[in-house]
Amino acid sequence: MELSYQTLKFTHQAREACEMRTEARRKNLLILILHYLTQEGYIDAANALEQETKLGLRRFEVCDNIDLETILMEYESYYFVKF
């Protein structure tokens, strides 16, 4: 089975887009965790997370209506309904 250049190019672009989405999700999760640790008073843990990631997570601000606890509650509700 011979793949054409266009097919290979499209496959590569799709893989790159998927990898970028995955990386963005990981970074967003780290930002949420950093925000949660800071809000709960775990300052040393938050500082350690920021130093280990070396991503400059404090540059980002979490939206007012988004926090890790709310996301977890929504996931638990979904999981309970699904199973």
C-alpha cells in the first residue's frame, strides 16, 4: 500500500495538532492545580510546582467561574450518571 505525499502530510499535520491539544490540556491542568494550591494555602507546594515545570505558570490567571473543585464536582456528577 503506497501512501501519497498529500496523505502523509495530512497525517503528520493531524498528529501535530493532536499533540498540541494534549500539551495545552496538560498546561491548563497545571495552571488549575497551581491556582488550587495557592487558594488553599499550600504556598510551598505551589512554588515547588512552578519551579519544577519551568513554564511560568503565574503569568496566567484562572477565570472567575473556573476552579479545580468545580471541575471535579462536575466530573463526579457525570461519572455517577454514566455508571
